[in-house]
Amino acid sequence: MALSACAVDPGDESLSKQVPVIEGPAPYITKTAAEDALLCVSEKRPKGRDLRIGIGDISDGTGARTYTDGSSTLLTQRPDLMVAVAMQKTGLRIMNRNAVKVAEWEIAQAMEQRLGEGYPTVVDGEEYSFRPVQAGAMLGTTHFITGALTEVNHNISSRGSDVNIVGAFNSSRTYHISVAVDLIVTNTKTTEIELARSYSKQIVGREVSQGLLRFFDITQLGPLGPVELFDVNVGKQNNEPVQTAVRWLLEVASFDIAASLTRTKDACISELVRLPEVAAEPAKSADL
């Protein structure tokens, strides 16, 4: 009797119909306000100079965890990928020095003459059924970048006010966060450090409802001015938008490195300081 209560009419047409899929917003290629400056380096850099950049170990050195249960990290664990994407936009030759397991495996198989192309390979007029390993086929680097996310400072400056008018209670709070990354550029042949700098990003949140902070960029030393970045619910610790700020920080750092190596900073810095187009209201947050 219990099973009969769960019986389904095999003639029910609704069981064979597809459920409409909610698509949401379309995916897009990620860009930050540093995009134009990176592309400027690609356009202005001396094409004859041999620069080959390896992306080395760039990690999260802060150890920062979320407030809720501490089980997840606050900042991205792969800032090296963000730097690689940013440096690629500069037009420089970027060498993968982190994820090389596939290349190493294939070289090992080729040396055992087990790896082929699916067709004969001709080298110096001689035909091979396997992929020959040629001496000097893998390009070396002239420089490599290493570093870490080194700072995450919570509530470096805050202010708040409470208003109670005829029983209607309202509160206004601001919350400031800063993050920093230290990056080192090393000459591969000599191991001499040619550039070592720390880059910081400061953001501020304004509470727009109970526990909901709206964040704006307020870095006074930076060139980009007050730009709304994201909303974050303090109670839920929604950390995804924090990574957008980290990407922006790393792209500005990548621009500085690439422009320094190619001597294009004077020609491209104006692309970095140009204010993005933003709505008028977020710009009013400059008084925070």
C-alpha cells in the first residue's frame, strides 16, 4: 500500500518535457581598469628587445581566513595565474614555469620514442615515426617573477553614526580593507634581483542596509580615483568580489613590471591614470 501511494502515471507527459534552463547574464572576458595600460605596453614596447618572462611561485602568504568558520581562505590561492593573464596582455613572451607536468611527461615519452605526432616527422631531411627531442628546443627565460600576497588589513579605518528620528532607527557605517602584494623580478642568468616592489590596494565599504556594505576604491595614492567595486554581505562573508580587487591590484603591478622592463612607463602611464566611466553617484563616495 505504501508503494502504491508513490506510483506515477506512466502517461503523464510532464515527465518527458525538458525544464527551461535559467541562463542568467552572458559570460564575458574579464577586464579591469588597468586593461588599456597593459595593451599600451604591447603597442609601445621595443619589438627588437629579447624579453622572455617566466611566471614563478606567487602565492597567498597572508593565511587570512573567512570569519564565519575559518574553513575557507579569504584571498585567491592562485595569484600567479592572474599575473600570467595580465603579463600576456603586454605582448611579452611569457614562459610557463608552474604547470609543466604535461610537457615533462611528453618529453620523457618522446625520449623513449613512444610519443608521435600521428604522422612522420622530418628533421634535417630524415624521417621519424616518433617525436624527436631536439637539443635547445625549449626556450629559456631572461627574467622570472616571484612573490606573494603579503597583507590583508581589516578595518584599517572606520566610522559610523546612528540616527533615531521618531522611532525610525537608521545606522551608517564604513569599513576599510587593504591588501598588498610583494613581487620580485629576477634576472634568470645572474639571479640578480632587478626589481622588487610592494603594491597595495585599499577599498572602503559603506553600509547600505543592515550588514550590507557597498565597497568603493578610495586609494588616494593610486591613479584611478573613487570607483565602485562591489557589494558584500558582512554576515555571509561573500568573498568573491574581493578577488576582483586582487586581480585589479595584480594587473597594476604587472603593468608596472612590464613597463619598467620595456621602458614604456612614460608612454603608457596616462592609460592607467585615466578614470573609467562610472555613474555619478558612486563617485560621491570620495568623501568617505
